[in-house]
Amino acid sequence: MPHFTSTRGDAPAPVSFEDALLHGLAPDGGLFVPETIPSLAPAGDEAESFPERSARVLTPWLAGEIAPETLRAITDDAFDFPVSLVPLADGGDGGLDGVHVLELFHGPTLSFKDFGARVMARCMSHFMQGRDEHLTILVATSGDTGSAVADGFAGQPGVEVVLLFPEGQVSPVQERQLVAQRPGVRALAVDGPFDDCQRLVKEAFQDEELSSALLLSSANSINVGRLLPQMLYYVWAAERFDDEMLFCVPSGNLGNLTAGVLAARSGLPVRRFLAAHNANDFFPRFLGGGPDEFAASERTLSNAMDVGAPSNFERLQWLLSEEELRETIWGVSVSDGATLQSMRRVYDATGYVADPHTAVGLDAVRRYRSETGDGTPTVVLSTAHPAKFPAVVEDALGFEPDAPERLAALWNEDTQSEPLAPTLRALREKLLHGA
Ligand SMILES: *Cc1c(COP(=O)(O)O)cnc(C)c1O
């Protein structure tokens, strides 16, 4: 069983998955990474279901900490929705031959974050059983994380979820999902951009006053509890191809891409990853030989990727050398204009309605193919349902996407949220005194 150590290399001793999961961040402020990477469990037969395959993939990572049958119960319960791999057939002239969309948005909050959040919630509640402590989960969210985590944890005894989101910078649907009233969930509307939310969470973890009063944990993509389950759909999709393929990952904080790299490091035959970013282009610039200097985040149509300082960059650098990073990952930045055009181009050629995040990925594939001439079959991770972004879809295509029923029902639910100034002091007050 792998133990988890810190990216910064001066953490005391490697810790168990349970400790890494419950603490979120290593004591030295680094991110937890596996000391060793177990080999991928061999594929089962074609009839093996996604939850079944997933439990077998996770087993060597968690052996000795969570029994295989408990893991199977966790994946069965967490993944009670479909994963679809949709080939985009365009008759050959739209440049989309061999491009497949991996729809990861059929979970309860309609984004891929349901995969990580639901498994993480169930693992945490497994480890909290029989303790009489209370866990406070702090989550900075640029939109989709918060709702997935709130949904995954709602009503779990002994756990409170506190969401920090950038006021006015998430879509109306995302905001509605964040502020929907759920047992054990508080939403804090931060007066500042997502980077402030993320910084506050990091500061809270390093604050002695808070950590002595509360058992704090994170549920951002910095938590290994989210990272490991995000490997599972890479494995499942790649095993549907006979030969090596490419994955294109619409990226922000680089958690999803890091999970793909972990899966590849454990033996999944992936030829290359395409990192598709919006105007927040730190990572593609770095891959192109630029400096590793973060920038302030910029608002775009694919707002769940509006991250100026991707926290998982530190993990990627730990997993791969600079040379390996540039060899394994090709990156590109897609503007808002190109995102809208991509939505139109794909719809016109195939009838497929992509959300703006997926559209960034689809345009990245087009750019990659025209720059490299490499037409290898490619799976684009579709990270959100188009109905989460009705205004953008309408702008691009002239109609609103069909909304699944659970989204429509949101508008009738009760809501709650509290304003928060972007300072550690204000957050401390909220957490300790509720004010
Ligand atoms: C979170 C999110 C992303 C970015 O994922 P990272 O792991 O932060 O790179 C992309 N698309 C959607 C819809 C998201 O919610």
C-alpha cells in the first residue's frame, strides 16, 4: 500500500491514506503525493461495470486501509449514474474523426467533480465512523467543486461543509447549486476572485488558532481523496480502445490532468495528454518554455477553469521532470471567441451540444491536429453539462440546451448564503463564532 508524502519533501514521515485524506494538506504546506505508484490492476472482461472496474483499480492504492468489499460498496454507491463515451461522427471533413467525448456530467450536480467528491465523501465518512469528533470541510470553489462536495456530503453525521465562492463570478445555475439549502452545508460569498477563496482556505489550514479548535479538512482538488477517483474514468475510457490514444483535458487547477498522469504512471497506455486552458494560460505558457510564474486569474466563459495559480502544478512537477512534462503534455490556450466558435463548429458538423469547458477541449484537439498532423484517436473529457451554462450555449448556438429535471427543480429549493470579506480574520470569525 502506498503511503503519502509531501511535494515539498520535508514532511516528517509518510502518512496513511486516511491521514492524507482527513488533513488535506501536508504539515509543511505541500501537497500529498504517493510515495510509490502501484501498477494498474489488469482489465476485467467487457461486461465489467464501471463501479466494479473502479473498485479493482483503487484496491492496490488503499489496500490495508479500506477492504475490497467496502471499496466496492463505496464505488457502487458513488457511481450510480452513467459514464458515456460518445464518438463525434462528422463525415470526415470537420477534423473530428476519431474524436470521442467522454461525458462525465451525468452525476447529481452535472459536472465531473461528482466522481471525486462522491468517493471522497464516502471514504471520509468511512474513516469518521465511531469517532466522536466533528470534521469541518473547507472548500474554495470556482463553481462546480462546491456543489459536488455539498451534494456528496450533505446530511453526513459529524461533518460540516463550508463553501467559499467568488461572489458574482459563477453562473446563475452554479450559484443556485451552491446556495441550495442542505443539511450541514454553509455557503460563504467571498468579496473577491476565486484565487482569494483558494488563498483563504490555504491560510486557514496553516492558522494555529483554527487548527487547534477545529478538525479541518479540504475537499479541493488538492485532496488525494479526490485525485484517486479521478483516475477511474481515464482507465475506463482508455480500455475501450485497442491502441494508444490521447486524452484532452479542459483544465484549471490541473487536478483532473494530474489524475490522468497518475493513471498513466501506473501503467495506462496513454500516448499524450492535451491540456486545454482558457485565457488563464499559465500552464501552456510554461510547457512552451515560458517561466513558471503565476498570474492573476482572468474571467472567461469557461469559468470553472479561471485559475491563475493552478495548485496541482506542484504535484505535476513532483511526478514528472520538466522534460517529461513537456514530452507528455501538449498545452494550448483557447480564447472566449474561439470557444464560442468551437461550440458552433462542432454543433454544425455533428449536432453535438458542448458546454463551454468541453468546447475549449474540442478546440484544443483541432489546434493540436493542425499543428502536429497527429490524428491519433482522442478522448475529450467533457467536464460539465451544457445546461449549466444556458446563456453561453444560447449565445453560441441560438437556443438554450435542454435541462435535466434535477436542474429545473433547483429553482424551487430554499437557499442560504453569507457574505465574507476576503481576509483570514473574517473567515476565522465565521468558523469559530459563526458570525
Ligand atoms: C473544475 C472544472 C474544470 C477544471 O478541472 P481542474 O481539475 O481544476 O483542472 C474543468 N471544467 C469544469 C466544468 C470544472 O468544473
